[in-house]
Amino acid sequence: MAVLRSEVKAFIVQALACFDTPSQVVESVKKEFGVEISRQQCESHDPTKFAGRGLGAKWAELFHAARQRFREETEDIPIANRAYRLRGLGRMAEKAENMRNLALTAQLYEQAAKEVGDIYVNRSRKDEPDDAPAIPTRIQVDVVDARKRDAVT
């Protein structure tokens, strides 16, 4: 097992804290520092794993601080925000509809409905409170291209 410099250890600990896999970290270390390490050696720098139970307090503290920072910063990533994704899907659906690509438009509408939640399911209300809840059913939309239909007839 190679003895690693502090900067390499810090890189490994921070990468693992950001949920990179040991294999990804091994490749990154080789690319960044030109040092070859094994996946097992890499995993020993993760205090949440059995292999990392003996990691020094300094490195464990760095790991937990980096992990907390990573989790907080995901809120700042636009694509992690549902409203951002819905706006993008809306733009794509509008563009697909203008291009007369109805199949893609339907797929984008479906994706947006899934993004929002239970919008894409039919639910029938039960009159009696003792009745079992309704089982959601999927809506099927058949898209017919008018040009093909007119060409056949």
C-alpha cells in the first residue's frame, strides 16, 4: 500500500464524501496526481464504511464537513429543483409541438405530470369513508399523426 501525501488523502476523503464510488476516485487520483491506489485503499478513507473505521479524527472530520457541505449545495444546483425541471420540460414540449412532433410532445407531457406527482393518474372518489381507497389507473393516450392517416385513406 502506497503512502499518500496529505493533499492526495484530502482529495480522496472529499471525493468519497461527495458520494463518488471508490472506482471513480481511484481513476481521479491517477489522473490528478499520477498515483495508483487500490479500491480497498481508497475505501479505507471513508469513515462510514467498515474499512474506514480506523481513519484519523482529522480526516473523519474533513469527510463529515465535506459531506454536509455537499448535501447543502445540492439545493443550489438548478436541475435539482423541480420548478427548474418543469420549466425546461415546458419549453421542450412547446418546441416539440411547434415542430409537429406529437409523440415527443406526449412523452414530455407525461414526464412533466410524473414530475409533479399524482397528476397523471385517474382516481375515483369513494362515497363511504369505510371503502378501500381507489387504485390509480394509468391513462393511455394514442397519438395519431394526421398526415399518415390522410395518406392511407
